[in-house]
Amino acid sequence: LGLVGLAAAAAFDIDAHDAVGQTCASALDREATRQVKRLFRGLDASEVAGWGHQVDDTFPGVSRMHFQVHDDRNGQPWCGPAEGRVAHCPDGVCLLNAIKHFYGKILSDEGRKTDYPAIDYDKVEKGVKFTDADAVKMLINLLGDLHQPLHVGFASDDNGHATQVRFRGKQMTLYDFWDKGISETIREEEAGFWLGGWTHVRAIRDEFEKDKEAWKRDGAFKSFERWLEETVQFACSVAYVHPAGPKLGGPNVEQGKVIDIDDGAYNAWKDKWLRQILLAGERVAIVLNDILDAKGAAKLHEGTGVKTQADAEKAKMEAEWEKERVAKRAEERAQRGMLPSFSMNVFATNLGIACVVVPLFLLFVQHGLNPKVHMELIKALLDGSGSNGASSGGGGRPGKRFE
């Protein structure tokens, strides 16, 4: 079974995962929010949105956890009923199994008894290990993937990687169009909308309430299975079907043909794509509220066991910053140890200011701030000066007495 495109793909792009995280954050209970901050050392769900991409870049085998590839090439029907659908999941490494695994692992680490599928991490990628905090981050990322329709697609077109489309003169795969083409266009053309409050859970409140009731009624695993089935049906009826009518996947589709996506098709798909983001976010919140509101959540360990290339680059950058900081502090200490230089211009300016300010200050100290007193003093000085002038000239009237 060829899975050509999976190693290079990691679900919705980082900004779309960030939007999922923001919807989730708006629906989290207070205690769940506190535990998220503790486990992620101050970060929230949206701020770890790109973590899955970073892990895949460092450990390519982990990318298999992000996909549920349905086999339609060995007698299995394309977009057939769920009971007859066969997923390619070697070693138990595929999307639905991974979600159940990490959810069960977290509950087990909290002390809750539960049966869940095991995954041998060495069969995923040698050397990869997941802490409790990593497991929560994987759940956030994988539940987002569960709502990207071409992450649950079919093998015959490699989950949309083998289908080529053209949008506004740019050719890309159908997978890439759903993964990042729509989100990039919205961010470029509708930045105000993208940065606004559209990701708040109130935008999908009715579905949120229904999903919470179904979670209580059916439990986690049945809910995960239902969400998967909904996304498969979305892929078959929306993502694999051009809004103008023709199918983009399946046994009768012409291979190698480039399908044009006009603005009408883009707008028809855009609103449905946005709804998938909101659905993913409110459902991530339901899962996190379940696992992090429990008393056992305090037993979960923070920190990560997965060292990615991004982590190494960040550590290198921080080391450079620290080196620059130390050098700057040494330079500042050296400057403080030097005698200040003497400037004649500065000295003369300060002296002139002192000649005016100091006498005025002494005047105010001795005679107070009453302006009448100051006027009488000035008048007396002027009169006294005139009297002295008359005496020195000889003869003339005596100076006027100060009254």
C-alpha cells in the first residue's frame, strides 16, 4: 500500500492548528486550563499547535499516527459503508488507534483503570518517547487531524496527494488545498476576520452541547469513532467532490488531470472548512476537560521526552542570546569602572543654571513665596540704587525714604 505523501504531511497547517487550539481554550473548564498551563509550562493549547509538525520533522515515522488511510484497492469499495471499510494500520500505528492510545495512556497514568490499544514506540520511530505532557499534546494535534478530511481519505489517490488541482494559477495537490491552501487564502485576504473572534466556542455552541451529551452517553472511544465516521463522510461528500459536481476521487476519476478550483468553489468549501476547525476545537476541549478535570490529573508529569530539531535550534538561539547578554554586562561593568570624562560646555551650562537658581532658592527660603513681599524687595533695591546714584553726583535731593 503506497503512502507516498504521508511522510511530508502533518495535518492542518500550523495556523489552522492554532485556530483549533484557540477554540479549545475558549471552552476549557478552569481546572483543565490550570492543568494545561502546568503541563505545558505556561503555554496553552494554541501555543503547542505546531508541536506535531516539529515531531514529524525529527521523527518521520510518527507521521503515520496522523492518518487513517482506507484501503479501496483490494476489492474494498471507495466511500463504502463503515462496516465494510478497512483502514491500513500496520503495527497499530494510525490515527484512530493513536488517539485511543494516548487517551488511554493518560487515564492510566492518572490512576484510572481502562483498556486501550498499545503502541510500540520503537515500531513508530526508534528513540521516540512520550511523557504525559507529550501525550496530551499529541491528543490535541491528532484530534485536529481527525477533522481534516483528507487525513481519513483513501489509498487509491494517496489521501488526495495524487490528485492535482489549480487554484488562482497555482498548482497543488488536493490534500494541500485542504491542508493549507484554504487557510492561507483566508489569512491573506481576510486578515481582520482571521485575527478576530471567530474561533470562540460560541460560534459552534449547539454542536458543543450535543457533543458533550453524546460523550457522557457513549464514552470516549465511541465518540472518537463517530467523529472519524463524520469526517470520512465529509471527505466523500465535500472534499472529494467539486462544488460544481464532478468527483475528485474514486475509481472512475481520470488520473493525471488537473482540476481547476475557481472562486465559487473556494467560497463554497471555505465555510465548510471553517466549521471543521470549530468542530475540532470544541471536541478537543471536551477531551481535555474529561482528562484534566479529574483529581488524578495532578499525577501527570510536565515536561517533554521528545527532543525535536526545533528544540535544538531554540536552545542554540538561547545560548547565543545568553552569550550576548553576558558580553554586554561585562562591557557595562567596564564602563562603570572608568572615570567620567570632563566637558567644559556642560560645566559652564550647569554653572549658569546654578547662578540663577541658587539665589532664587535662598530668596524664597528667607522671605517666603508671597509675591507682594518680593515686589517690595525689588522696589527697595531699585530705590536704594537711585539714592546711591544721587549721592555720588554731589548736591541734589536726598533719596526718598522707604516707607
